Amino acid sequence: MERCARVQRTTRETDILVEVRLDGQGRAVVEMRVAFLKHLIEVLSHHSLMDVTIRAEGDLIHHLVEDTALALGAAMNQALGERTGIMRFGSALVPLDEALAWASVDLARRPFSVTDLKLEREMIEDLPREDIAHFLRSLATAMEACVHIVVHYGENDHHKIEAGVKALALALRAAMSPDPRRSGVPSSKGVI
């Protein structure tokens, strides 16, 4: 069974199309005007091995960031289906030069997010600092996942957030992976 989904999100503020294939090759085609967000989504796709196609247009950067996260999270949520036979949990520790970041994921349909990115500048490339954390929280909410991302240390804000996204990608890759020993839902409750 192919784990794919397509989500179209159109509002008065944005028009976003997202397609995902969880069991992909890490290919990303991202068309949007926010260059740093495009970069982060490409990093997420590449290291999670999830194929992602996004075409996003919008009026304001904040609206574009938020609605892209909601559409991407919703597509990933749909592609996960009933979440049977998956590992469910994943975590990763990733260095990027002087920065070190950790991410942990639980795909239990209990949306929650902790982001401690230790960003200092107001703008990282062309993206406001506050919108980076908002993107990650909105993604976790729409994906119905518990996501923790913590930057332990670093000096360069670009390196800190990129290390965090790479750690998230590896944690998602592990959590979404099929568990060869499990056929049902990975929960002692019998339901996720």
C-alpha cells in the first residue's frame, strides 16, 4: 500500500497544494517565495526520504508559513492512515558545525509541540524567527504528532534551525518506518 496524500488549502490569504509520498527518495519540488522556508522543507524531505511537492502562494509571509505547515502536516497525517505497523517513535541527535540539535517524535495522534531553538536574530535569512517556531508547531498539530525539538547549543542561527530540522527529519523517518514485527496499531490501548 502506497502511503501518499494530496492536500489543497485555499483561503483568502493563501493557495497551497501539497503532495507527499512517505516512502519516497527524499525528492522535493517546492515553489514558494520564502527562500529559507523552501530550504528547510527541502532539508526535511531529503533526510526523511519523504517525497514532497509544494506549490504555495500567499499575501503575507506569516500566512504562507502557517498555511504551508498546516497543509504539509495534514498531507502527512493522511498518508499515515491508521498508523498500523509503524515504529511510532523516533528520535535523532544531529550536529551541524558548531550547533547540536535533538528531535523526538511520537505519531500517536496526540498533537503537542515543544520547540527550544535558541535563535537570537529577529530574521534568519528572509524568515522571521517567530515564524520558524510557528511553522514547526503548526506542522505538529496538523500531523497529529507529538514533536520536541531542542537545540542544545550553537552560535549561528541558520545552523541551529537547520540542525533541528535535520533531526526532525531523521526522527520522522524512524517513526514512520514500518515495524517488521508489528501488524497492528503500536499502542497498548489498541487504538491511536
